[in-house]
Amino acid sequence: MKSKGTGWIHDITERRKAEERLKASEEKFRSLFEGGPDPSFVLNSDGEFVDVNEKLVQISGYDKEELLGKKFPDAEFFTEESKQKTAENFDKRMHGEDIAPYEITVKTKGGEYIFAELNVKPLIKEGKSVGEIGTARDITDRKRYEAKIQASLTEKEVMMREIHHRVKNNFQIISSMLNMQAMKATDESVVESLLESRSRIHTMAIIHSQLYQSENLELVEMDTTIRGLVNFLVAIYAKEGKEIASSVTATGVTLHISQAIPCGLIITELVSNALKHAFKGMAKGSIDISMRSLDDDKLKLSVKDNGVGIPEEFDIYNPNTLGLHLVKALTEDQLKGKIGLKRGNGAAIYIEFSKINYE
């Protein structure tokens, strides 16, 4: 039994300290919330504004009283598209889904449009979501800069397409002029030289034509290009009464224009050379052109025929014709590759070079 006048003394030091820590934490949060560089807001579990900072008021043009108690997805400063996106993401967050920052468009009370990156995270208390806190970073300057860059890139793309188109047309004009000269010439060697020059010009025209029509203005899809070259060359050089079949294997191989043009010229020289010389005395024959990837980003281009073969005294490294000298020069100087020759059941000339990565 307690004696009269006896009382209890409770030590509330820890409670006071906890209260002081809580107060300090709240003051720190308030300082960060109000003084932060971005518009910030707090929502309750119903998605209503319960607090907004001064930055949001300044940028939106709406007073706190106009915002507090209003549903976040229905905020007047959201455009219709942004309202729909915000409502969808709010619903997803309420179902526990984590939503990455996303872009919205805001219309201020004064009618100005602003681009913002919205980042909203849940407020958790005792393991349960009691609301959300979010920021809306102003990215208007960045979006305008991106739009300016995109406009510049679009202008550059249009210009590049026009350049490729004009180059192609100029090549076609030169090709037609060479063809007219060949038709008037009487000397066979002159005619042959003019047709060879025409083939080289046409090769470059085909590549520029493909680039003009392509989505990528620097990369050439080689399978289509080679097929176009071979069909053109067979139509020019195949002799009447000869049946020359051709096959092309280069699926999936793309080259930058700086490598595609040398390869196209090499193929033009090798295929036209085979069509002129490989099938003498033969009623039919075949030419196989392939371009495939090797290890270490290397490519192998080969032109093979089943014709009469190449004389033993022929030296691929010291060619005695302009066409093959051009092939050697393009291989070594332009592609930085190596050239080789295989005899037997016709002949195969191959080129190995490293593909340049222009990504």
C-alpha cells in the first residue's frame, strides 16, 4: 500500500527527444519541399492535392486554394492527353505498380504550354500507402532544343536525299552519253573501253539510287545492290547464244557507302571480265557472287565462275589489264584488304577486308 503523499515520477526524456527529432524532420522536409528547384506536391490516398509548393504555384499560375482538395489526375493545368496519361499511371500506382518518370504537357493559367517530366512516388506509413509525393521538372528548354535538333536533322536528311538523287541522275546522264559514243564508234577496242566506263558509272549510280530510297542514307544493303549490278552486266556482256546463269549470296550484309562503292566497282570488274573471257567456246556457264561475314568483323567477297579458267602465267598481284589493276588498287588502297585467286573448275577471285563500323 502506498503511503499518503507518495507519487510517481515518469521519465519522458526519450519521448521529448523523439518529438524533437520528428519536429526537426518535418522542418527539414518542409524546407526541402518549399525550397526545392522543381514544382512539388503531396497527394492523399484519394489522389487529392493536400499540399503544393510555391514553385508549382508560380509555374502553373494557380493559387494554392485553387489546387488543394482537387483530384490530381483532373488538374486544370494538364492537357487532355496528359490527363489521360496521368490518370492511367495514378491507377497503376494505386495497384502497386512502380511507374518510371514520364513526360506531360502543362498549360498554365496564362495559356502558356510547358513540358514537364513527372516523377511520383508513394508515401508509406506502417507498410501501407497513405498518399503520394511528386515533382514536375520543367524540361521545356530541353524539348525545344531537341525539336530544333530534329528539324536540323530532317533538313539534313532531305538535303542528303537530294544530293544522292542528283548524283544518280548525273551518273545516268554520263552513262547515256558513253553509250551513245559506243554506238557511234567503229573501233572495237574503243567500244569496249566506252562500255567498261559505262559499267563503272552505272555501278555508282545504282548505289546512290539505293541510298536515295533507303531509310539510312549512309548504309548500303549489298544483296540488292549486287543483284542489280549483275543483272545489268549480264544484259550488256552476255553473248548471243550463250546461257549464263548467275547467283548472288549477300543476305544481311550492309556496308557504309565508303566501302560499298569500292566493292561495287570490284564486282563490276570481276563479273564483266568473267562474262567477256571465262566462257569462250562454251554454250552455257554460271557465275556465283557471294559476300559473307568471317570472324573479327571481316568480310569475304568472292566471284567464281565455272569457265575455262585463268592461264597459269597470270599473276593476280601483277595484273596486266586496266580492270584487274583497278580491282587490286581498290582492294589494297580503299578497302585495306587482300586479294587472292583459286583455280580449278573455272576460277574464283576473292577479296578479304575488315568491315568498318560506323555506328
